[in-house]
Amino acid sequence: MEKEIIIITGGANGLGLELVKQSIEKGLFVCNIDRDCEKVDNLNNTYKDNYRGFIGDISDEEFVKNSIKDAPWVPSARAAA
């Protein structure tokens, strides 16, 4: 059975970060979009199997399209990981 996926924006700090942690504790796979490169990279290293962080701004339509295309629920992205 595959994990359920949650998409969180602003998950590198504050309430968003707490939501990331609680979601992972509940067994969800977290996709986080945030602009804080260093914190997203740290989360990628900490939660390797349960987290994928995207560095960017959700107001950028091209970024959002590319992030969805490269997300872990796409079989080709899973195979490349």
C-alpha cells in the first residue's frame, strides 16, 4: 500500500513546520513548498523517505507546474529517486 500524500506550503518554519512533523509522524508522505532553501534542504536530509521539499514560490505558476510534474506520486519521479 502506498502512503497518502499531503502538500504543505510554508512548511519550513512555524506552524507549517509543525504540520510537516505531525504529518510524517502519522505516516503521511509530505510534499512541502517553501522559499527557505537551507531549511528545505535540511528537511530533505532529515526525512528522506517521508518528505520531498520544493524550493520556490507558489505564486510562480511555472514553478508549481514543474513541482507537480516532478512530485513523488508520478511513477517516473519515484523510479528516479
